[in-house]
Amino acid sequence: MEVWTTEPGVQFYGGNFIDGKDTGKGGKVYNFRTALCLETQHFPDSPNQPSFPSTVLKPGQTYKHVCVYKFDVKK
């Protein structure tokens, strides 16, 4: 898998708070650490770090970003 984005950072969530109480498609139980999420975004502390890319959106500006998840199968 490849992730292509116009954002400067990626947050990883590893399913640490999934507790087996929720079910998904086909009744599949979601257990502890059985999932992951890659969220493309700015760095979490950007507003407080002058050296990080700015997160300021001024009146009249439009926020837009692109994120592409590319999957490939090798035989």
C-alpha cells in the first residue's frame, strides 16, 4: 500500500481502544488492535510551532487536500 497526500503528516491509530463490543460486516467482531487507520493531516501541534507548516485558514480561503491510498498485489 502507498499513501500519497498533499498534507505534511500522517497520524496512525492502531485500535488500542477497540474492545470487542462492536461488530462489522458479516458479524465480524472488532477486537483490540485488530485495525489501523492512517489519517493524513497537518502536525497536531502546528498552531503552536512556528517551524511547522501553517494551519491558518483566512476568511475567503478554501481548505483542500488530496489523499490517495494505492493498493497493489504482487504475484
